Amino acid sequence: MIEEETLPFEAHLELRAQSVEALLRRLLDERILPGEIVRPGTLLAAMRHGVLNGGKRLRPFLVLESAALFDADGEAALRVAAALECVHCYSLIHDDLPAMDDDDLRRGQPTVHRAFDEASAILAGDSLLTYAFDIIADEATELPAQRKLDLVLGLSRAAGIGGMAGGQALDLEAERKRPDETGIITLQAMKTGALIRYGCEAGAVLAGAAPADRERLAEFGSAIGLAFQLADDLLDLTSNAETMGKATGKDAAAGKATLVGLHGANWAQDQLHGLVEQAHLLLEPYGERAALLKDAASFVANRRN
Amino acid sequence: MIEEETLPFEAHLELRAQSVEALLRRLLDERILPGEIVRPGTLLAAMRHGVLNGGKRLRPFLVLESAALFDADGEAALRVAAALECVHCYSLIHDDLPAMDDDDLRRGQPTVHRAFDEASAILAGDSLLTYAFDIIADEATELPAQRKLDLVLGLSRAAGIGGMAGGQALDLEAERKRPDETGIITLQAMKTGALIRYGCEAGAVLAGAAPADRERLAEFGSAIGLAFQLADDLLDLTSNAETMGKATGKDAAAGKATLVGLHGANWAQDQLHGLVEQAHLLLEPYGERAALLKDAASFVANRRN
């Protein structure tokens, strides 16, 4: 038997992804919860299509590892991780709609509105977003009530008008009105940064960690959120649809303003190095226990798809 | 000065609507909350368009009156009422989309995707749904943590796949595959019944009322939810677009199965009387204090628009 510690980072990521996937599969089965009447088959299938699709489960990984850093309950952390993934997947389903980014492919598979129809995709996204709060609030998530409320509140702020959804609105506006550098940074901090930051912070919240630890993890999340977006912009420039499992080169084609477009690929590589260094420095106080989270920062900056 | 008790029901409804509207206006201003980055102007305007539109605020009324029945804190009840209205308005915005019911008018005004665009309407709905959980979980809602969690959980169950969103999915399916009577009842209990039931139950939850009271109010909500839908189906048959402020006669035109279509208008009138009687009976134990809630049942059954 191979000891877990000797595995490469990708194998750790994959192990956590399997746990999250198993829970998501259970959460999205046909059994109804108290207060539910029925789970209509087509809608449930559309939700499963949008969620159970072999994603890397990076955001759940961040929840699980930051929770482990502060010895939070593993089962509760897994449920919060699954809730966050539901929000991430809802956002992808809605972003892919014809009225938004109009994408036919996601991870090499037809997007939800292509595999089903637009109405089902809208409702599947709505239902996943709603379900995320259910998963956290449910008694099966064994945490003190106030911590669960903090997790609900953090998730709604990260996902709503002042976070992810607001960032998507700014992104759509940016196609008409090119934002300046500050505008791009704000847009990206909201559109992709907010949920990643929340994922890292959530682990500390789950464990009832000290405010300083919570803030440190949130800052770590902000750094890798920025790195994630820079790497994404670089990939859009250099990769192809086969590697990415989705359409690429769209930013340039759409004339979309990105920091990479503004400053060039070399500048972006330098920035990425700086952000990884900053992320590692933030975790210094936790020593070896934070090794996997540090690896996650490097992974995000260097990923190839 | 006119004493409140001598006012007709509609005036009471209007008074409560004004309080709810004032709070919604404050909640949807440009000030950001901790954890939010910015509130993009266009998205905020689309949310306001979908919410601040002179609605009757029936669901908030039910929250406020059922909360008052058990002496719940009025300010907390108002916030929960506003949260429920955000969920109701999100559902209208998404239902009106071209991929769903494709409506151009709502309360005599252009729907959100007509006044703005489809992407803004999708994101405005998403953001309102997200915000509803924020409003309940926020510390400004002064309630014990476990009660707030119960309210979050109840709202997510009422709005999600096993409630309103699932009901909308069944409704879309019903255009292809005519449901039988049981199917129609399930569909309506989910699509319109679940949120109305939740509104009535939420008052009891807010106050920490006994489980029997909570169940009684929920049953009251189910009865008036059924009455609401029957009255709606009758109105669709007999009213016109001018009175309703939205397109009418659509059910028959779409060949949509309704209980009114199945059993006729006279049967529906008899049912309505029975439901109102049942609703009043459920509130008997609360005597005169429940007078306005009883009036609400009659109002729902007899409304003309």
C-alpha cells in the first residue's frame, strides 16, 4: 500500500474529488428530504449532468484542506465543500446559456442547455444554488448553529451581487465598455476570486478558528484566486479546445480585456511567481501541515487545463 | 385619525406592503455589505426593477401576520418577509424569460429581460435568490441562531427542486405530457403552494412557537395556496390582460391542464368556498387575533387580479 504522503499533488486532489463526488451523488439522488414534495426526474437529471461531470473539485479541495489545518470535523467540512461545488456548478450552467457565454461544451461534454434545454438549464442552476444553502443548514451538517449561519452568510456574499454574480454582470458589460486595469482586477476578484477565497476561509470558519487565522486563509484564497484567473487567461491565449474541454481563444476573439492582454505573457508569468510566493508565505505559520495547500497554490498557477 | 381596526382588508395589506417595500428599497440600495466588493449598477437596477414594482406583497403579509399571532419580533419578521419576497420576485423574473413562459409584461410593466436583457434577467434572479439567504442569516435579523437556520432550511426546501423550482419544471413538462388530476395537484402544491405555505409557517418559526402551532399554520398556508391557484386558473379563464397587468387566456391557448379545465368553473367555486372554510377553521384556536389572516384567506379566494 502506498502511503498517502508520498503521492503527487494531483493524486491528493483526485482522492478528495472522489469523496466529494460520492457525497454529491448521494445528495442528488431521487430520495426526498422533509419538506420536499417530489424531485422531478428531468430536473434532477439536469442537475446531475451539471454537477457529476468529472470536475477537478478544486474549491472543495480548498475547503477540506483548510478545514483539516484547524482540525475541523471532516464530515461537516465535506458537506460544506459539496455545497460550494453546487454553487460553482450552478454558475457554470448559467454562464454557458445562450444569453450569457453561449457555450456548447464543458469538460468535453455538451453543456446542460445542449444536453437538455434552456429552461431545464435555468431551473437546474436555480435549484443547485438553492440546494447549497440547504446542505449547509441541514442538521446532517454537525456544527454549532452560529458557525453554520456564518458559512451561509459568507457563501451568499461570495456568490451574490457583490461577488460572483456581480462579477459575471461586470464581465458582460466589459464586452461593450472596456474596463481599465482597476476594473479588470475588481471584475476578476468578484467573478472567480470570491468563491475561491470563500473556500479557503470556510475551513477556518468550520473549525471556529481565531479571526486572525480566518483572515490569513481568506488572504491565501485571494492570492490563489488571482493566480487562477491569470493562469486561465494565459491558457486561453496558448491552449486549444482539445486540452481544455471547452472553447478557447474566446477572449481575444471577443476583444475581452484581460491583464494578460494588457501586460503580456511574460509579465503574467512573473506575477504568477509572485502570487505563489505570497500564498506560501501566508501559510508559513502552519509549517508542514499546510504542505498540500501550498502545493495547491503552485498547482493553480501552473495548471495546463 | 382612522383606527387601524376599522380599515378594510385591502388597506391592511397595503400598509404592510409599504413597510416591506421600504425595507426592500433599503436592502437593494448601492451600499455594500461586509464581504461584498461592489454592487454593479446595471445588475442592481435589474434587481430593483424586478422587486420594486408595486406588487401586493401577499407572501410578506402572511409572514408578518402569522408572526404577529405568536408575538414574534416585528423587525425580524419584516426581514424574513422581505427575504421571501426576494425569492418570489426571482422566480417571476426567471419564469418570464423567453426560454420559460416568455412574457413581456408583468404588473403592466416590461418584464426584466425586456427592460434590460436576458443575461441581466438571469443574473438578477440569481442574485435575488442568493440575497434572500443573506437577509435571513445576517446579524441584523435578531433571532436565535437555530431559528434562523430553520428559516434558511425551510426556505430552501420550499424554493428548490422539491418545491417551487421543481414545480416550475413539472409545469414545463405538462405542456408536452398532460398530467392527470394527481399530477396537477402535485405540480401546483410545488409551483405556487410551497412558498405560500412557507410564508405562513415562517411566522410560527420566527416566534419559536410550539410544533403543533407551526404545523397548523403550515396547513393553513397549504389551504390558501390551493385557493390561490384555483382563483388564478379561474381568472385566467374569465379575466383580460388589462385587469391582470399580464397576458391571460394562456392556459387554454397552451392546452394547459388545470383543475378548472378538468372540472369546470362551478366546481372550482365550490372548492374555493370549502378551502376558505377549512382555512378559517384551522385558525379558530387563535380567536380574534387571527382575524386578518382569516380575511387573507377570503381575499386570496375572491381576488379579481
